Amino acid sequence: MGINIDSINVTLKGKEIINDISFIINCGEVLSIIGPNGSGKSTLMKAIVGDIIPSKGSIKYTGRNLTNISIKELANIRSVMSQSPSILYDFSVMEIIEMGWFNNRINSNSENFISTLNKILLDCDLLDLIERKFNNLSGGEQRRVHLARTLVQLYDDKNSPDSKERYMFFDEPTANLDIAYEVNMLKILRKKAKEGFGIFITLHNLEMAYNISDRVGIMSKGNLVGLGSPESVYDDLLLSEVYGLPLEFDKSSQRLKYHKE
């Protein structure tokens, strides 16, 4: 059934940020939202994950209204990697990752869980950092820690009889990452989609969104002006209008070109 976003508006401090947006997030796909700064990408994501209440419309997870789902239950359905998560206290890397263990049905000492955790730490290149203080890490290292926390939060034993649809949300996940870690993160997200998770990402990088996504949404001034396969929505006229620049996207090379006037 997916997550059904139905005609939502978001108004903050008297200003309409999101205007009449509708679409569905499906399990097993990567859905990226692109658009210039101030277009409403992050606000849209905050509304979908329950951080902001829409002023109009509804958001339903597998048919259930988001407002009727408890915080604890929601934490077992979706995980969120925000753009600039704040850590007020001097936690270690491992303590930050442990914050993702919301699922009380899972024994964190079980062999399966420990194996999964070690795989996540390896994929995120954190095995040598687990004792380090989070606030002493570089920006890129902190992003990798939050990625690991986001991944481990939705750990579920495949033999669990009440496994359900699960979703991961990422707001500019590759910020502060060098190219090697950026590519690795995208591989991880594609893998999670193949495992059946619904992956929702906001991105500034148009080339990255084209490469990783099953569907891409384009936002402009709080409106969703395009949604579909990357091939169908990457229209040069639309991109140029949205970004206010003479842009051309070469689909064969998957590269963006800017034409000087």
C-alpha cells in the first residue's frame, strides 16, 4: 500500500511552504526529490515523517493516518537521517548508533543482530571509530555515523511474524562526504531498496538523483512540478525553468550541462 501523501499543504509562520502535493512512496524503490534551495524539499520530508503537521490533507502509512500512529510504533516503521542532526551531549559513536535500537522485540545480544551490526559498521567504515566521541569527528564521519544509526533502527529478524513495510528517509545524505563514501552510500541505499525498503531522498545533485532513483520528483516554490522515472522528468525546459538557468541534461552520459548565455 505504501505511504499515501494526499493533497497536503504545509504552512509555517503564516507562509505556505508546501502546496497541494500528492504522491505515493512505494516499498522496494528509491524516490528522490530534487529542486533548488527553498523549494520545500526538507519541509516535505519533515511532514511525511511526522515532524510537521500539514495544515491540509492527509498522510497515511499502509492505510493508517500518520496522526494515529504512536511515536514508538512509527520508530519501527520508518527511520530518518536529517540534514543537520544536533547532538547536545558528548556521546561516543557507538552510543549514537545504539539510539537507533527502538525495536524491543529484538535481542541486541543475538548472533543475527551482532552480525548485522558489524556489517553496517563495516559498510559505513566505522569499525575504527566506535569509541571516538561524536563531536570530535569530521562532518563526513558524523554523516556516516547517522547513516549507521538510520540503518540499524529498522533491523528486523526475517523470521519475525509481524514484519511490515518499512521506510528510510534521507535529507541530503551525501553532504560533507568525499566521492568514495558518496558512491558507497548510494550503493547501500540501492541495496536497501532491493531488500524491500522504501527509500526517500532529498538531493541537490541532479546527476546523482538520475543515477540512483527509480522515480524522481521535482519541486519548485512548494509545488511538485514533475514526478516519474528519471528519463521522463528530466526535461531540459522544465529543469531550466525550475533552476532559473539554461540547463541541458545529457541522458546518455548522465551529465548536467550549463550553457552560458
